[in-house]
Amino acid sequence: MKAVGSTLWVIAEGYIPSRGIEGDRALESHEAFCLLNTGAEDAHLEIMLFFADRPPVGPYRAVVPAERTLHLRANDLDDPEPVPRDTDYAVKIASDVPVVVQHTRLDSRPENFALLSAMAHPVV
């Protein structure tokens, strides 16, 4: 199957609330990078985070196997450091082969319970 997508993506809006429904992973406040690799080769990703008031952090690394999808929660990223909660950030995702990236957030704070999903912006 032919690889579709781009090798460089950006998400200008990121934020993980520290509060929300606890004890149920499915309903925990989170952000996810929904990744699709339609190609015949594994995709090796480098993820960088950018902030308003401090230097970038990364790269975080991930692999999306060939002809597979991966929903990677930002909450689970911890190397080189955990993604901070209650902090605005932006994301750059670089891949060695074309992939498709969609961004989702579940905010499970009772006063704000909401799900949002948007395509990332392909740069190349």
C-alpha cells in the first residue's frame, strides 16, 4: 500500500488539564496524537514540545508499525520528562516516512467535560 501523509506535522494548541475523572483510564483527561502509517515501512517519530515561557523539550520517540495506527497519549510521554499539566504547549512531530496525524483532547473536568479532535497541520 502507498504511504500517505506527511513527514512533518505541527499542532499549535496543546493542554492537559490536571483535574478530571480519575480511576477510569478511558475517561481521564488526556491529549492524544492519533497516528496512521499506511506505508510498508515502520515510521520512526521524534516529537518536540514548545512552550511560551521555557525552552523546548524533546525529542520524545515513538514507532508506528507499517500499515498500522497508534493512539499515543501525551499523558504517557515521560522521556525526557513528563508533559506538564495545566500548561499551554505546541507540538512538532517529525517522521522518517509519511504518516497522518490527528490531535484529540478529552477534558473530563465536570464543569468542562468536552472532547475535541482536529487534524494536525502537515508542513511538508
